[in-house]
Amino acid sequence: MIEEIRLRDLGVIAQATLPMGRGFTAITGETGAGKTMVVTGLGLLLGQRADSGAVRSGAPQASVEGTWIVPETGAVAERVREAGGDLEPIGGGDAELYLARTLSSEGRSRATVGGRTAPAGVLADLADQLVVVHGQSDQLRLRSAVAQRDALDRFAGAPVATALADYRDAYERWRALERELTGLTGDRDARAREAEDLRQLLADIERVDPQPGEDDDLARRAERLAHAEDLRVAAALAHATLSSDEDAPDVVTLAAEARRALERAAERDDTLAPLAEQAADIGYRATDLAQALSGYLADLDETGPQELAATLERRAELATLSRVHGTVDAAIALLQTGSARLAELDDDGDRIGRLAEERDAAASVLDAAATALTAARTAAAERLGAAVTEELHALALPDARLVVDVTAGVASASGRDDVTILLAPHPGAEPRPVAKGASGGELSRVMLALEVVIASSDPVPTFVFDEVDAGIGGAAAIEVGRRLARLAESSQVVVVTHLAQVAAFAGNHLSVVKANDGSVTASSVRRLEGADREAEMARLLSGMADSDAALTHARELLNLGAAGLIG
């Protein structure tokens, strides 16, 4: 329930506080005073798109604040706490919830939920739990088939909700299989070409049989073989220097002579003994190195032009794979993964058959779910038609009859039902779709009757109606006022109206007052009681707040509303 709304610099409203409270609140005012800004402000609090054009001319920003009374536990409280906000307990299991929205003239918007800054999307999440807002655009929307189906589903409650959830599960399963099957059959030629190309690629890779790191090893080997003679000369020179078979001195011989000389001298100076050991170690190392060079030279002697040619040929094979696949490693990776892909492509025929069977089975499940959904909607449609017809009789349409027709349509995620709301406004008339045959006044009352009936199965804490009385007047308007008062017995009702007959039944009457200092027009809101309310009612009736006849009529209407003559 909305406890209070506070507006600042929104449209022509400079500053206003709207006390709401329980029951029925009517909001009236002169044309251009900014009555609809109340609904605009409420829309901002409910997460609707912010438009910088709503900021009052000359003001840096507009702000809207609202206080709600909500259950201390439940979906609303849980969402507020998820957003980091807090509720203020007030006893009796209820709590106060503070919401706010600011909108700068540059178009920047900020939302506050429970005292904490939050995305505007959180306000939108809370909206469905807090308020149902209806304006003239909603009456136009009621002409659409989707809105009519949604109204039936809301009224039907759990039976349709359960059937619809089952249907959507079945629909998504069938749709996924259908898409996959269509993709396979539509791309069959392309997949066949892919399989042929992949098979050839795998055969080429298997023929070459590349190994990880092989190309680097071959590059080093080719470099060695290409310079074998230079390597042989260098190794032979090094070997001869270390250990020669000729009479020329070599490292091994010289190291041995140095060792012997140091050993003899060490007999007289033992500090030379470690140096003799080092000389001996040099000799051993030179011998080991000479032996290694001998082995290296023996390996070189075993190589020939044929080995170089074979190495270069192998590198050419690997280079071909690199050109095709980018790298040798990519070719090896394809060999490891391509077999599974090829098996999948080769299995297309069997796979298509299996998918077709699964798709057909899913279609049978979908058909059963659609039939169950249609049955649930048809049963609810009969009840909805009867209940709304009864409501229309109480809204000055005593002979009207409303029919909710459920017929077969094109399957979609919402079922395969076309739902049409038809109205026969008087006896003998054939029911016609409200989208075509209903007048503005009849459409207003059909929408109100629908909301009243739906509220019995899908309760909403607060209803806000903006010009719900459009296109009606006189006795019909009185009946609309009575019905809104009855709805206010179970829900909070806020109505922006231009009809005294509707406002008369409100327990809380607010007036949007326009002031003009000659340069700037600004509006505020005040609560009306006593003579002030009588004057406003007279103005609504005749355009003159001080007309004796209008004041008399206004008092009669207020007495009628106060007497509780509802139904």
C-alpha cells in the first residue's frame, strides 16, 4: 500500500506531498495543472524509463519519493534485502519501504531502494508486487490479442500457470530438436563436402606421420649435414691439438710434462702439490675431450649426401603440412581431434533418423501439453466471461454480455490459442471483439470490470487508474465510482479523474492546484475536505466552483458516496 508520494520539480509540479492511505483516493485538478505528473512520478518509482523532459523548466533535477507499507516478510522484502536495502518495521507484521528516484535535466537517473542506491531494474522488479497502473494507453492495449490472452491467464491462476509452464518446457524441447534437425538436413551437402575434405586431410597427415618437435630436430640435423666438411676440419684440428699421433707436442703431452715437473718440485715445496693435481686434471679432461672428438669424427664419416637429401625431403613434407594447417603442431592436433569430427559427420544419416524420432516424440508431448493448456484456458474463459458480465451490469451496462473466446491459432511459446474478448452491449446484438466494436466508454468499463474480477484470483495491493472514466459520464460514471469504492474495500485504489461522480466515492480527495505568477506556472497538491471539497466537486460538474446549483449537486454526490450506496 502506498502511504505517501512526494514530488519535486516534476513537470509543472514544484513541490507536492500526496498522502494516500488505505481505501479510495481520488486526484483531480484543472486542465494543465499536472494531474498526470502524479502517475508519471509513480511510474518513475516503479522503474519506468526516465525522460529528462519531465524535469520542471529551470530546475537542475526532479525527484520522486514514496513510502509503502509492505509485509515484513515475503517477495518484496526479499528483493529489497537482495538489493542491500532495509525495511523499517512498524508492527503487526508490516514495515515501511522507502523508494526514491532522481532525474537530472541532462537525463541521468538514480534510484534508491530501502535507503540504498540500486539499479532502476530493482524498482521494476518490485513493481509487479506493489502496484497495477492503468491508463488510457492500457485501454488501447486491451484491444490487442496478447493483452486479452494475458488477462485470461491472470484470472485463471494456478491451473493455467502450471499448464503453461509444462507447455513451454515441451515447446522449447521440440523447438531445439527441430532447429538441430533442420540444420543437419539443410547443411547435408556442406557437411558431406566437409567430411570428404577432412578425410583427405587426415590421410595426408597420417602418411607423413609428424612427431612433436620433429621439425626443429630436422632443422638442426640439416644444418649439420650441409656443413659436414667444415665441421670435420674443425673437429680434426681440435683433436690433433689435444692428442696427436705425430711427434708435434699436444695438450695431453704438455699437461703430463707440467704435472711431472710440479710433482718433483712439490717434494721441496708442498704448496705446489695442488697445482700438480690441477695439471693432472687438465690432462684427464683433454684426454676425455679428445676421445669425444674422435667419436664425433667417426659419426661424420658415416654421413653422406644421401642422408642430407633424405633430411631435406622430410623437411619438405613437414613444410607442406605447415602451409596447409599453419604449423606442424596444428596438423598433429587435427589428427587427434579430426577422427571424432569425421565420425560425427559420417554418422549424419543415422543421427538425422534419431533426431527425427526424438522430434516426433517431442511433438506428441507438445501436442498433449497444448491440449491441456487449451482446456484450462477454455474452462477459465467461461468463468471469466460470466464474472465480467456481472460486473458490467453493476457499471451501468445492465444488458451487456461479455464472452471470452478461445480458438485454435498458430503455435508459439505462449500456446496455440487465440483469445478474443467479445462484447454484446445490448440484447439481440451479436458479441463483437472489443478491439473493433467497443466504444471508449465501454472499453473503460470492460477494463475496470476485468481488473475487479482478476483481483479476486490474482490480488494486487494497489490499483492506480489514470482517466479510467474516459468516455463516460452521468449515471455510468456514478456506477464506476461505486465499483471503485467496492474494489477499495480489498485493495488500495488511486484514481486520477475529471468526473465528480467518480471522485464523490473517494475517502481521500487530493487536488492538483495550479498557480501562475505571470512568468512561471507551478502546481502543488492539497487535500480537500468540507467546503473546499464541495467547491472542487462543483467545478468538476460545471466549471464554476461557486455555482449554487453545482454546489447543491456536489453535496448530493458527496452524500451519496458517504452513505456507501455501493451496488
